[in-house]
Amino acid sequence: MPRVGVLALQGDVREHVATLEKLGVTVVTVRTPSDLEGLDGLVMPGGESTTIAHLLVTSGLRAVLQTKLDEGFKVFGTCAGLIMLSRDILDGRRDQWSFNKLDVAVRRNGYGRQIASFESSVEVRDVGVVPGVFIRAPKIESYEKNVEVLATFDHGDGEHAVLVRQGNVWGCSFHPELTSDLRVHQLFTDSL
Ligand code: GLN
């Protein structure tokens, strides 16, 4: 049974824990570097990427996680988590850093502000149609050829990737943890 961490610094931690528990994996909340010991993978929840970035530094997790990511540790970032993993952050705070593990450019709040949040079906490759909840969601505006696109979505301005994978790192614009559909998380846990 894989042991999966959920980064528990800020954001919708509880919802990810609940979803992973329904999948039957062992779930560990991660707040300090030692919490990462013995994990097979980690979920980075949605929330506020600037706050999460700050807490990653003060908790000492930034450096340890960067090393682990570079060594192939499997991480799945949703929404703000996707921002934390992306190479380029558009409309970020001037000093906003990321782990730079997905060769994508994401625009913060690219699908609109909180008031423009919406839910729509998203077709995921090899899985089928899942509900997609977009809340101040980052939009993947471009990506390199080495990025595998598992789902796209057209919000009226053409197809944009919304679920991507590059080696050990996965990223998702929407919030699979806010629905009862477990299949997006399962894609990740099946890979562990
Ligand atoms: N827009 C938020 C940010 O920049 C992310 C929104 C979310 O995670 N729901 O961090």
C-alpha cells in the first residue's frame, strides 16, 4: 500500500486527505522535513501559492523537497500546487519562486477571479469524463514537447492543457479533491 503525503501548510488539505483515504492508501500530512520520510509520493494542494511558497521556506521544506523532486520523488500539484511546480509563473508576485519541475508557463487566475469560478466536465485520457472545479485556477498557456498532456479544456478561448505530467511530476489546473470522483487521484496513486 503506497504511503502518500499531503503538503499541509495551507489550502484544501482535508479534502485531499479524504479523497486519498477513500482510495485506500496510507495518508500522511506533511508540515516538516521529517514528515517526508518513507513517503512514495506527495500531493500539493490548492490554496494560495504565495502563502504556500512562504511557508515552504519557513518550514525548511523547500530545500528538502527540491532535492527529492530532482531525485525523482513523485509529486502531484493541484491548482496552487501546479503553480509551485511550473517553470514560468505569469502574473506571479515579483519574487515568486517555484520548484521548476514542469516545463509549462502558467498564468495565475488565468480562468478568472474567485467570482468567475466554475465547474465543467473535463475529459481525461484513458479515464473518461470527470467533473472539473476551477477556482481562481492557473491557466497553462504553453508547454514544452516533453510535457505529456492528459486532459485539455476549452473555456471559450481554445484548448488548454489542464492535467499534465512530466516524468515524476503531475500538475492539474482544477480541483479533483472537491468532487466525489476519485479517478484523477487514482491515476497518481496507481503510478506510485
Ligand atoms: N490563484 C491561486 C494562487 O495563485 C490558486 C488558486 C487555487 O489554488 N484555488 O495561488
